[in-house]
Amino acid sequence: MNETVLAWGAAVWLGILTAISPCPLSTNIAAISYVGRRVEKPLLVLLAGLLYTVGRSLAYLAVAVLVTKGLFSIPGVSNFLQKYINLFIGPIMLIVGFLLLDIWQISFAGGGIGMGLQNRIDKMGIWGAGVLGIIFALAFCPVSAGLFFGGLIPLAIKNNSSILLPVLYGFGTALPVIVFALFLAFAAHWVGAVFNKLTVIEIWVRRITAMIMILVGIYLILKDNFGLYFGF
């Protein structure tokens, strides 16, 4: 039960860390601001934030389900993962930890929307927020890709949870977005200050998480890959 609760907490935390990472955070704020820029009623701006969050969460859930279900639907791959997944968790955590420390500078293309798509979203009004959520969720940045594919997917495979853990991850990504939607709806003049403070906090949160992942990764490598036990 303890391992299950830890997995739940890890999925939510990975989602939160994904949402407050610089690239996803900037696209989140830009998307909500874009959709709500012509909306006079604060509650509709908040609704735009909720729709954007739902779209983003559904996209993450769909990708996670496709990947995990796809892997488990292939008998040979499924048996291999169930037998050897523990051997990969440690190295993956180590790699993601170094990625979070910005030791490797990787740039992914994407993150923007073309004029044609922008016009279509304009015509959809408030419902375009959900479409933007799906688009920006699928336009993975290096850190978000590392957290999703290197953190959540192995966690979901290890716990044989192709739906619950991705849902919790999506919930985690939603929390900071909803907070910013509230600020944009009721206290837009505070957004800049909150963004700057959150950017500073994010750096230290990411570094602390990275160091924990690196240490846990080393521990798991020594335990699962080399058979060394430390009595705890």
C-alpha cells in the first residue's frame, strides 16, 4: 500500500513539476491569456483556464494510455518489461535528474500555432481553450518530455497503471494552471510578480527534485542492477 501511495504522490508531483517548468509554464499563461483576452467576465476567463486544463490533461492521458497499453499488448514486450523494468528505472531516473539540472541543452521544435489554426481557434471562442490545451500538451519541451516519458511512463508501467497514474499526472499539471487562471481572472496585475517568483521557486524545486532523482537512481542501480543491498 505504501508503494502505491508513493506512486500516486510521485505522479502528481511530476505533473506539478511539468506545469511549472519554464517552457510549459510560459505556454500555459500565453494560452489562457490568448483565449481570455477578449472576455470581459472573469468567470469566463476562469472557465477558459479549466477548459485548457481539461484539454491538456486529456492529451497526456491519451498518450500515456497509448504508450502503456501498446507496450503491454505485445506479449514479448509485456513479459520483458514485467521481468526487467526494475533494471531500467534507476538509469532512467538518473538521466531525467541530469536533464532537470540543464546539464544537457536540448531544443525541441514546436510550441507555436500557425495562423490558420489560430483563426480556427478564434472562431471557437471560449471552447478554443480546450484545443490549445491539447496542442500545447503534445508540443513537448525537453523537460516536460523527460518528466513524462522518463518519469511517468516507467512509473505507470512498473505499477501496471495505464489510467490512474496518468490521470493523477494530469491533475498535477492542472493545479498551477488553475492558479494562474484565477490570477488572470481576478487579479491580472499580479500575474507578472507571481510569474517571476514562481520562476525562481521552480529553479530550486527542479534542482532539489533532480538531486533526489539522481540519488534514488544511483541507489536503484546499485540495488537492482548490481544486487547490492544496504539494509534499509
